[in-house]
Amino acid sequence: MILTRLATIATGAALLVACGSDRDIVQYGPNPDLPEQQRGLLPNMTIADPAGWGDRRPVVPAGFTIAPIATDLKIPRHTLVLPNGDILVTEGKGGGNAPVMRPKDLFVGYFLGKGTSPVKGGDRITLLRDANGDGVYEQRAIFAENLNAPYGIALVGNRLYVANQDALIRFDYRPGQIRASGPPVTVTPLPAAINHHWTKSLAASPDGRSLYVGIGSNSNIGERGMAVEEGRALILQVDAETGASRPFATGLRNPTALAIQPGIGQLWAVVNERDELGPNLVPDYLTSVRQGAFYGWPYSYWGANPDRRVRPFKEDMVKRAVRPDYALGSHRAPLGLSFSAPAMGDRFANGAFIGMHGSWNREVQVGYKVVFVPFRGGRAAGVPVDFVTGFQADGKTFGRPVGVTVDPRGALIVADDLSNTVWRVTPVRPPAPARGRQS
């Protein structure tokens, strides 16, 4: 009964707030349009309506093909292509024990759950193997299990690092092994109290000495008080050998994927920005991450644009805020990031692929696709290009992209946590010339 009443209130509130506000604006690149803030009793909401793929497939550009290489997984999040071509898939569904503070928290949580997979998270890592290189991953094994919502994953030499929702752990790794040889070693604990944003993204420095862990905030905009945000909304730098850690960059509301730029060694992140300021605020973004920089959350967004919902408000923090590099649009929910490789073809050789999980906090849904952001001179530049689409059609949602990983041999691996599928996108290879008998 309570949820029914809340739904009635939400419908009316959404109509009042959304009327005339969901216009198309330019929100990609270094200078996105930032409209006026909009506030309402309840946020705009259009939740994904899940459906099975059936005979459908995601859509890819001409010259590429897509196929599922693993199905019936247990909430696949991120993937790692190992040097021998095996693929590791982290599977899990995390979350904390955040208390309901407002009636709308109850309402939002209830309906958000309807747009996700009902499958229980696997708390494991699955290995996929294509033994003969024909693109069919005929072997599947559980590499490690009994984990705690694993998300980010990275290989450094003979050590495999995994970011659980409560700790950074590691396994010894031998090339070709199918199962971990023993239990994991804890490198360092990670913040897990409340865990409003539970995902812990991960990347390793080029020399392997440092690990970077993305840790999301414990709220949308500090409504639980700033004490519970200690050690949150930041990227942590961890010494891989000792586990000693320190904040590398702060003020990033939810840095959901990290990647190192090839040849340069620069750390990049995609970040999910705040909600409940209207359908076109605030743009999620892709950015290089500067050591010691503060990126605004919760006091401001896109540089020095203040958000005065925070109490107590700190003007001095607004002045410190750094502008991100490249806007991706509001409420797209980017969860995956991977730099490309020449084997993906000239058009997609220089740039980054981004998996967009999709919106909930707006009337017209956006995201639900994988895009390619071109780079020039080492920086994100130009218009994002749709690369994998077709996750929504006819009012239904068939999949939601999370992690994306470029196989340097020429493939993009996409984890889909709604249909519990891992997809593989490859360039169409021209047929080999026929070998005739020489006379």
C-alpha cells in the first residue's frame, strides 16, 4: 500500500518536473551544456523493463560481428583477457546495509531492483578458454569462488589482483592455469560500511608497483552526513607489495572503471555523477586523473558549479574543483572503460570504449550501449560513436553493458549483467585467397 501511494505521488511529481525539460542538449565533450537545476518531490524515473534476447542480437557497425561467448553467468561485471587469450569474468552483486532515510529511498530502491537481473550474484571468477582460436570459448571453469562481490580485476606479472567490495585481494597466477592454486591473500581492506556505491574498480600502474582502486560515495549528495564519506568518493593508490595506501585523487562521486592509457601511462576513469537535479544534470564523464586533484563531489560539479544541497556547504572546496576532460551525458551510468588497439581497425584504433549501463533518473532513457570516444594527441576529442547498440527496443531492455575489455588481437569483450552474457565483437576478416595449383 505504501509503495502504491508513493508510485501515485511519483507519477504526478515526474510530470511536473519533466514537462518541457527533457530537451536534447549537447552534453558530450569538454564543454557540455549545463541547464538550470531542477528539484522535485521525487526524481524522474523510467526503469528498464527486462526481456530475453530470443533471436535478437546487439547491433554493431558494418565490418564487425558480435556473438555470445558465455551465457547463464551470475551477474558478470568486468573481464580480463590474459596473455594466453583466456578470459576471466568477475561475477557478483554487492551492496551494503544503507538504512532508508526518506520515503523516496524506499520507492527508488524498490523500482530500481525491477530493472536488474533476478539472478543471485556468483561471488566468483569464471575462466573462459578458446583452445583452438576459432572464436568459440568451448571451455569454462570456476577460477575462484566464495569471494565478496568481485568487480575490478588486473594482472601484474604472476599476481592476479581482484577488488572485492570489502578488500583488495590477490592470487598467484601461472600461465594456462584453470583454477586458483589456493585461497587469496588480502592486500588491503577497502571501505565497506553502508556501501551505498559498492563497486570497487581497479587498474595497475605500468610498472606494477601501484594499484588504483575506485571507491564510490556512500550517498547521492552527502545526505547521510559527511562523516560516513571518509575514505569514499576517491581513487586510492595502493602499494602492491606492502598494501600501504593513500588517496590519489578525491571528489569523484563514483569512479566505476579505471584504465591506463597505452604508451603514456596516464590513469583515466569514468565517473557516475549525482542525481535528482533534473534529466540533464549532471553529466557523467571520462577524465584523466591528476594526482592530488579534487573533482568537486559533493560541493560542486563540472568544475565550480555549486551544489548547495550539501550541509555544511564549503565554498572553499568549490574553488578547488578540477573540471573533468570529457562529458558523456547525464545519467548514462558508464561502468566500463578500455583503450583500443590497432587490431580493431583504423576507425576505432585510437580512443576508448565505454560501457554505458543506462539511466533510471530521467523520463527518456539513455545509455544502454557501448560507445567509442576518439582520441587525438593523447586526449579525448570529437563526437562519441555508437559501437554496440540494440540493448533496448520496443519498450523492452534485453541487456545492460558493464565492463568492456579490448583483446589486443582484435576483439572487444562486453559483459552484460542483465542477460548474464559475455559478448565478443570482432572485425569481419576478409576470406583468405584461394590457393590454386601452380602450373
